[in-house]
Amino acid sequence: MSESGAEEREIVIKNIDQVWFEYDRQTDILYINFGYDIEEADEALLTENNIVVRIKEGKVVSLTVFDFMKRIGIEL
């Protein structure tokens, strides 16, 4: 367990060879998907820095990054 009380675990990315990105400018959300298509997830975790990690069978299938442009220093 980490200092915050959350359980730490190692998670691998499902398929780094098939990564694709989609950006929604209206909501300022970046979607990063691993694999050929969007997959159903067994679970989703919200990290401390407001990124959703979607997991299927112990492997990351996608990341959702909120406030993406703000994070890289560009205001819309």
C-alpha cells in the first residue's frame, strides 16, 4: 500500500503497437486507446491527476486525459 492508503499494483498496456488518439476540443479531453477498437473495460481507475485508466483483464486498454490543452499550457 502507498502512503495515501491506495493499493499499488503494476498494470501493463495491452497493445502498444496499435495506439490511436482522439481529441475532443469542445470538452478538452484526449482519449488514448490501445488496440484496434474501443474495448469494454473490466474496471476504470481515476488517478490523482484526473486521468481515467480503463483496464481489461489486467491490461490498460485506454487512457482519458481531462483538461488536456490546459495541461500542456494552451488555453482554448
